[in-house]
Amino acid sequence: MRNFNVIGLFLSAVVVSGGAHAADAIIETAPEAVLADPGFVWTGFYAGVNAGYGFGGDDRVGVRVDDNFIGNIGKIEQNGFVGGAQIGYNYQIDNFVLGIEADFQGAGLDDNTSGEIGGVDIRAKSSIDWYGTLRPRLGYAWDRTLVYGTGGLAYGRVNYKMSADGDQFMNEDKTRAGWVVGAGVEHAFTDHLTAKLEYQYINFGDYTVESEGISTRASPDFHSIRIGLNYKF
């Protein structure tokens, strides 16, 4: 009888031990949960800096005296360095990215032209010292690469000068409102740092500049290519 009790205890210990090892085996072999990588998300605020070059304006200078057209002297093509800062917000829906961006640029855009009318040498010069834009953006994202179009409001400070035989008789500074369109590509190198290449065309509209009975119709505009860096918050 005592032997049967010993055998029973031994079998119980084996069963308990086997169950414990089986439980350990189940725990040790249980697969770990794998979370899918959601990829890069463009949604969020950002701020950054940019620099580039402006070129290719088409401001044709015609001269009027007492509202009578007397001739053209040439074309002003503003060109020079541009650089500044931008801030904006993006919201991503599937692969589409909607956004709004504002920028402010310092500029060294200027050009001049001259011609002779009625034996008088007339010279005109135009420059843009600063400008800014406020634009919605609409783009399509392939994970970390975004291609977008943009357009909206532009504003800037335009200076216009004119002289006759070396005597300056016109010097007008005016803040103008106009429009901008453009497109670009932006890539996220990290979760916070992105870089972009962007084209813009900016037009400040036509307006009359006049002094001492002599006037011209100014139409400042230019193209620009810019590179930029953004920090995504």
C-alpha cells in the first residue's frame, strides 16, 4: 500500500512538472505582435528658410507726355537674389496633402533700360526690395516625397525711377498687391527635416507712374527658382 502511495505521488509530480514545462513552452513560443509601419505623415506645422534667384521680368517701358504716347524705350527684366523665411501647415488625406503657406522675402531684383525719343535720352530703372506671398498648396505624396502646386496673393515694394538727359524727374516707391503661381517638390529626409525645390511666377499688376506730365505704365513681374529647408513640428 505504501508503494502505491509513493508511485501516486511520483506520477502527480510528473504531471504537474510536465504541465509547468508545457506552459513555459507556450509562453516562450508565443509570436510577438508586429505593428505595421504607417509611413511618413505630412500633417503638421512647419517653418523654414529659403534662398534663390529671380529673373525674366517683362516690363515694357512706353513713355507718354500729357497722355500722348511718344514711344517705347525698351524692356525692364528684374533679376537678382531672393531669400527669406516661410511658415505653414499641411493636412494629409490618404496621399493628398492640403496646406497653407506664408513667406516673406528680401530681394535684390532690379534692371534698367534707356532709349532716345525726340533727341532726348530717357532712362528708366525698376527695383523690388522685398515681397511676400500667402498661398494654399495642393499636393500628392509618395510617402516622404511630395509634389505640389501653389498660387495666391503676392505683395511687395516696387521702386520706379526715370530720368531725361541724366536729370532724374521720377522716383516713386509703392507697395503693390498682385498674384503668384508656382509648383515644387519636397522631400522629408527625417521625421522633422524636409527640403524643397520650388518655382514661382509673381506679377504685381499694371499701374501708372507719373511726374511732371510724363508717365509710363509699369508692370513689374518676375520668375524665381528657390531651394528651402523646413522643420516639421
